[in-house]
Amino acid sequence: MAEPMSAQDRLDVMDVLGRYPFCLDSPNVEGLAEVFAPDAVLEGIGGSFAGLEAIFGWAHGLIAGGRVGADPPQLVHFVGLPFIEGDAERCSARTYSVILTYDEAKQITVPLVGSYEDAFVKKDGRWRIQKRIIRGDLGRAPSRD
């Protein structure tokens, strides 16, 4: 049985979670190698991507769309404090996320309020996301059933 998570483990997981939006918004796609495990899976609104090369391709596609990673920035990711559970080898984190966009007149819109569900693994002393599910359902209009 694995040891409990240390305070340093929790800080390291939070650092990985904080690195993700800066990699996309800067843009620093190669920096995502410090976020995701080499065989990670990312499931998002745009599909499912397995492995770092596929995740890099997904990120490059977002950047090619012109809003993510623009200079000057037109879109910024914000993440809340995570809820982390696990041990010293594996953990999960749930984190709320908000995406803000703004135009030249600094008019702000909120196109997405969602969450990340992450499974982390610690290999060679470093925490990485093994699987990320991006949920954007908080930004959808409620159904009128």
C-alpha cells in the first residue's frame, strides 16, 4: 500500500495544474510535456487525444484557431483551487475552470465555465496527468425538460 500524500505532493500537483493554462495561453505547447504523462489521454469537447504528440496536435489546433495563444491575448484560462484525493503514487483532482475572452475594446465574455477531472501518476518523482476529462457543461444552457 502506498504512503499518504505529503504536503509537497499536493503542492507539486497544484503546480502541474497551474502550468497547464500558462502553456496554452503563452503559447508553449512543448511545456505540456511537464503537465501530461507520455501516454496520457485527454478527453475534451473536441474529442479524445492519446499520447503527448496527439495532445500537442490538439493544442496546436487551438492556437491555429487564432484565439488561444494570441498576441495580444484574446483568451485566458483561469483555474480554481483543486480538490485532491489520493496517495503518494496516484491521485485525482477536480478543478473548476473559467475561460474569459476579450476584444480590443476590452469587452469580456465568458464562453466556458467547466471543470477538469484529472487522474495523476507520480513517476520518477514527478507528478503528471495520466488522464484529463474536460467538462464544459457548466457553460451550457440548462435543459428545459
